[in-house]
Amino acid sequence: MERPIGVIDSGVGGLTVLHELKRQLPKEQFIYLGDTLRCPYGSKGEEEVIQYTWEMVNYLMKFDIKMLVIACNTATALVLEQLKQNLPIPVIGVIEPGARAAIKATQSNHVAIIGTENTIHSQAYEHALIRIKPNIDTTAVACPKFVPLIESGNFVLEEAKEIVEESLEFINHYPTIDTLILGCTHYPIIQSLIEEVVGPRVTVLSSAVETGFEVSTLLTFYNLYHANTEEIHEPAIFTTGKLHVFQRLKEDIFQLKNASLKHITLS
Amino acid sequence: MERPIGVIDSGVGGLTVLHELKRQLPKEQFIYLGDTLRCPYGSKGEEEVIQYTWEMVNYLMKFDIKMLVIACNTATALVLEQLKQNLPIPVIGVIEPGARAAIKATQSNHVAIIGTENTIHSQAYEHALIRIKPNIDTTAVACPKFVPLIESGNFVLEEAKEIVEESLEFINHYPTIDTLILGCTHYPIIQSLIEEVVGPRVTVLSSAVETGFEVSTLLTFYNLYHANTEEIHEPAIFTTGKLHVFQRLKEDIFQLKNASLKHITLS
């Protein structure tokens, strides 16, 4: 049997990455772990996020994964470098792909980033952008209300639009912004609402979509592509929390209907 | 001094890749070699293309390049695997990035590819697409008139539009095609004309733009980013042919105004 790719997130948000990985790389097998019980990571202390992330990684390493995708911006910002240095497999975060896609997309050279408080406070996107393109302009704003909204499952309500409008009000004050990075993997779940609010001037980039592209690139360069075209393995989804939000999202939104879903406990 | 990235092409077409590399990775230094004297490679014999490509590579290796970009679809199709196996540095072709971008972009799952006769005959794009996504539909058509048109510099004429319309007529017979890969690095020079002819139904993807993204990814994973933010090195361009088309393109189209340009001879 070929080795799977592991995907971790603090909750359901990383399903946006899993969806894109499965769409762009249908031959690969994926194992997903969402730590919904302890979600959100975005406002937790750094030591806690590091400990929780390692617990998820150690759980998935038992499945002999060939590559690890940190489908959580907060965990990428705080733990990616440590994981890269300590794991014997390639580790991919969601921040660099989003930053690269923004550099590719922007014509005005002014990029906005939204994310959790921890991600924005870490300035991880600014660092990634500036490391590649020193003269780029950035505006980063935390949207702490988005993750609880999405995890609650109530994001179709009128209240959701009000929260999005209020949170993205800052865009109106910067006429040169032409690109917005959704710096949290939960946010693509409300991407159409975000696009409606920011209007056609701003290209909205999902780090989930771009991470799929980057995983594909690295599978080539590490010679890790799934070679067997006959077997198709559906994703296996594990969560430390309740199953119902996963159940609904995987069936209604993510076309991951045949994925298995199971509750687990992390020690 | 930091090590440069080498870029090779059969002629001026790879300047579209160089332009994107410089735009997306402004801190890096690039050395470009276009074998204009022996262009086009697209209708040459395989042994000739292999020999010419190695002559270019050996020339650039003297500059201690840290990465090699094969900015020519024909050379990628015929020589990439050989170069990857024999060079001590990462080698990136333009076919995989274009294929991956098409998989990311297509919603209908039907992708068209245009390129030189050699590239289309090699089926390199179909192989790259199917290896990643076995159920994708592809339609590939050679456009042998495009490269001579572009290298002649007469691509603003009315005749150019007629050639493009005639060459892309096949698109009209396939209503499910929603994505077109420009499978030759010369073609982005006439991209706006191509987009006008195929209309808004079809997303036109330049493998040049996507290769920039892929080079950026690999610089991260091989820890090869240019670390010094102070020095800015303009690209150095070498050609085996006449300087005037390079001169005009680098100044008028490619915003590579400050690049140096020099004629060289390959033995």
C-alpha cells in the first residue's frame, strides 16, 4: 500500500485544504486530523499551540505518512520551523503558498492579509512576503469573530454578513489594495460572502487552493507521487470533537461525501 | 556573492519566464541564455535538441548557478529527465507547472494545450496532466506558425491575428474546454491576442507565470533563497543570435530595461 499524506488543523477549517488536495491530487490518499475539542488555536498561548500540534503530528506519524500539511495558519506561524527541523518527512505550511500566490497576483504591490489574532500578531505573512519581495506593501488585520462563526455552523445567517462587513471595513480605507489573502483555512468556507463584501477590485486568494499546488510541486521534486492509478482511497477524517459539523461540511460543502469520519482522543 | 539562477531557451521566448521570475523574485540574480542562432527547436530532431540544450547548460554551469530553469517546452519535453539525473542542482521545466496550474484552474476538467510540433508530438503535457489527475480530458494542437511569427518581431500586424484565429479554430469545436495552456514560452508574447481570439470562456494560462511560482517554492524547500536584501543584481542575458529582437523585447515588453545583453558563441 502506498503511504498517505497527513493533514492537520485546529478544527474543520483545514477541510478547505483537504478538499483542494483531493481535487488537485485525486490519486493520493489523505488522513486528516482536526483538533475541534481545543479549537480555536488562534487565541491560545504559544506553548499550548506547540504542544497540541505535536500531539496531532505524533498521532498521524503512526500511519507512516509521507508528507505533512499544516492546514492551520496559527500552527504554521508558530510550529512549522520546529516541525521541519524535527520530522524525517517534508512539511508544508499554508503561509508560504498564500504569500507566493499574492506576489504572483498583485499588480498594485499592496496586499491585505486577514487571519486569527495569533497569526496576525506573529506577522508570519509579512515576513514571508518581504523575504521574497522586500518592497511589497502589506496591511494585516485580525478577524477574531470569523472562526467561532464558522465552527458554529451559522454562517448562512444575516448576522454573518454583518460580521464580515464590520471586519473588512478597513479595506475601504486602502484604495491600493488589490489582493486579499485569506490567512486562515476556515475563511474559504465564507469566501463568497467575503468576495461580495470586498467587491471586484480585490482578488481573494485562498491559501488552501495554493497549498494544493505547492503539495503537487513537492510530490514531484521528492519523487513521492502515488504511482498506482488503480486504487482510489477516500480520505480518512479524525476529530477530537463532535462529529456533526464535520458531517455536514464534508457532505454538503466539500464533496468529500465518501470520506470516513471518526472521533479520537489525543492524550 | 550569492549564486545566480540559470535560465535557458531556444530563443527570446524564455524572456517571458525571466520577466516573471524577476517580478516574483526580485532579490534573485538570473543569467539567461537564448540559442537564437539555432531557434526554433520545435521542429528539430531529438538528438539535435539534446545536444544544443547540453551546450547551453554547460555554458551556464561555469557561472556556478544554484538552480536551472528550462524555459523552453521543447527542451523540457525532451531533455528535462536527463538533466535532472545528471546535474548536481535542482532543475525545473515549464511543463509540470503549466499542467498543475491547469488542474487547479479547470472546472470542466477539459484542458487544451498548444505548443510546437515537438512539444505536442511528445505528449509531455498529457502525460504530466494524467499522471496527476487520470480522468482529465485533454486536446492538444500544434501551432507551428507562432514561433517564427514572434521571433520575426512582426506580431503586431493584422497577419498575426489571422494566423492566431486559424490556429485556434479547433477550440470552437470543443465547447467543454475552459482552460488553455500556452505550452510554449514564446506564446505569452501574443497572449492578449490569443485571449481575444478564444474569448472569456477560456482561461489562458502561461507556463511562464506558473514556473515563477514553482521556482519560488523550490527555493524555500532547498533553502536557496537569496539572503542579502541590499544588493540588487540585474539579469544578464546572453544570445547566440542577433541582438535586435532581444533588445526591443527587453526594453519595450519585459521591463527588463537594465538587463545586460551580450552575444556569445556555443561550440
